[in-house]
Amino acid sequence: MGRMARNGLAGLALAAMLAVGAPSLAASAAPKAPARAELLRRAQAGDVGAYDLLADSYLNAKGDQRDVEAAVRWLNVGVKAGDTGCMIALGNLYFVGEDLDQDEAKALSLYKAAAAKGDALGAYNAGLVYETSAEDLTQALGWYWRAAAGGDEGGMYKLALAYQLGRGVTADETRAVAWMRKAAAAGSVDAINDLGTYALQGYGMPVDEGRALALYAEAAQRGSAVALANVAAAYQNGEGVDVDLEKALRLYVLSARAGNSTAYYALGQMYEDGEGVKASLAKAAQLYRMAAESDDQEVAQAASDAAERLEGGSSETPIA
């Protein structure tokens, strides 16, 4: 509990900006938690390590077993005891504002308190608050540097993007690649995927379509829906592998079903052009409408325009 999800590059090319939008919660990998009764016994006995897990059991329970008040109570006990996991978890509740009244100042204070005790994730989350809410990139990068120095993969990834895009620092391909490699080595799936894009486009390294495909495949195997779409694109375009439109189509579908709405745009194009599938303008328009829900605003706008074009009776892309 207590980890914020990190946004990867949207689409099949390098992103145009650092990830924006309110971060969402994602659970850290951990062994199966003990039963609540055991956690409650441990917490009541003063076991600091049980507070966060007990709160998590209340928040993730179903129906009447879910108890936000009890979760917050135990998180506060943990905060007073100096537990950084509780600080971050409670900060997340205040930041997201679904179970508690949103209070970004309280969230930031809790993240900073965790960082002061050496928790790199606390520093990373503080950076997210400055980037997404305060829109203070200078402060954000300072906290990302602190997170990266503490070994946090998200901090490393954010520094790679900053150097790649020249956001808050001078654009520097060498440093971007170096930090992206560090993030990938630390376990960042987004970084593995983005290194694939670097290899495909020759950003800071020689063009190597085979290497790009291998990196995309690795990220996809680790659960990246965006990387899965990138593997699909490789099969569609013959990048590092023979063209296989049927496989590309299947992989785009899997990517879309896994939550990557940008993949619907590629599917729409395949149905519009009859590429690997029987052409259907109606199906293409439907897919474009689904892609219009993408978080990637450029893709969303292109998909919306494409849907309107087809629904207006035109199968030809207008000449600018």
C-alpha cells in the first residue's frame, strides 16, 4: 500500500511532456498479508509494522468490511510512531481525495516527513505533488533527484524524461539515456519500454529495431499495455520482425483490453484501411470513438477527428 502509479510514455513515439494528471494509488509488491484478526492483535500490541497492513486490510475489504475510519485511525497511529509507510499511505488518501477530503498540503507534509526519514518514495511523491498540483517543476525535480539518489526507480525515470524533453534542465540525450537505463535496471517497466523507443528512433543510441522489439516485449511481459501496443506496431510495420498483420491486430486488441485506449486508434486505422482485417468504416469509427477517450490528448483529438470524418461519410483524410 502507499505507492503512487507512474505514467509511462503514451502512444508509440516519444512523449511531448512530463506525465501530468493526478497520480493514482498502486500497491507495492509484497507477500500475502496476514488475516485482519492477526494484524489487529499485532497492532494492539504495538507492532509498528502491522499498522500499514491493518489499514490496508480495512481499505481493500469488500462491502461492510470496508472501514475507512478504522484505516485512517491506524494510519495516524503509525504516523505518530514514525512509520514512513503510514505517512505515505495517509498522504495518498489526502492527495487523491476519494475517501478523505482532498488536502494536498497535508499530503505534501506527510510525504516530506517520510522523505526526511530516508524514504525515497516519500520524496518521489512529494515531487509528484509539486509537478502535478503546484506546477513547480524546479521543486519537483529537486525531489525527484532526492528520490533517485535513494534508489527510487520513479525518480530516476522522471529525471530521464526531464533530460529527454528539456523540462527544467537543458535537454541532454546522453543523460536521458543514462537515467533511463538506471531506471530500467531498478525495475521501471516504463523505462524498459521507453528504451525500446530510444532504440527504434535512434535517440541517444544507434537505431536497432531488433533491440527495440526485445525491450518492448520485455516490458509487455511485465504488464505494460503501452509496450504491448508497441510490439503490435513492430509486427504491423515489420520493425525487427517480419510483417504479421493478424498478430498485430491481436496484440492491439490485447493492449486496448489491458487499458491502453490509444491502441483503439491503431485498430481503427486497420479497420478503415482493411489492413489484416476486412475493411469496415463503421467498425473503424466505433474504434476511433473509443480511442478518443485516450489520456494522450494528441491521440484523442486525432481519433475524434477521424470518427467525425467517417461518420460524415468520408473515407479520405482531408488535405491540410
